Amino acid sequence: MLFLPGITFPLTTSYYKLSNPNSILQPFIHFVLSVGIYHGSVWLFSGEGRIKFITILAGFLGSLLFLLATKYLLKKRITLVQIAVTATLSGLAFLPYEWITRSEFLMGFAVFWWTVVNGFLLNLEYKKSSFH
């Protein structure tokens, strides 16, 4: 389970296009980097309880790094402003978990909203680029 979300999220939201057999390198690097970013975020989560609001930072950094890798490696047409707003909202998704109580329900709720926010941006970009 440690790597499963790091694998499934990029596979379902990045819309890898392999129009040329020689173009496999960038999607492969993006995929491996995505798994590494997820693993790094989980590692940051391990600081919860010792470091205040670390889950917010982990959610923010995970989103920021994933979206930057997506923009530059996969050449997606998302702006830096969209990335900054999405990363901020992704980090804030963990605020109820940090502020109210550290329950499994609120952690699940935060991960759900992180996925929705990031997936929304990537699906929006995919829909825009599909029509051009």
C-alpha cells in the first residue's frame, strides 16, 4: 500500500501520450518521479505529532512538485499560477486534520480533496488540449 497511490494517481490523471515509440522516456521519468514525490510526501507525514502542520506542508509540496514535473516533463499547458493555487489548496485540504482532530476520517477526507483538486486541474488541461 505504500506505493499504490503514487502509482495510480499519475496513471489516471497524467494522460500519457505515446505517439512515438521513442517518446517513452519522458513519461517513464515522470512516472518514476511521481512515485518518488509520493514517497517523499509520506515520509514528511511521518513527522506528524512532532512537527506542527507538517501534513499541510507535505500536501503542498507533493502537489507542487508533481505539477511542476507534469508541466515540464510532459509539456502540459498549465500555468505557474494554476500550479501555485492548486498546491496551496492541496496543502489546505489537510487543515481540518491538523486543526480539529487527527482522526482517520479527516485524513481520508484530506487525501480525497487533495486528489480532487489536483485531478481537476489535470482534467481541465486535458480537456483544453484535446480540443486544440
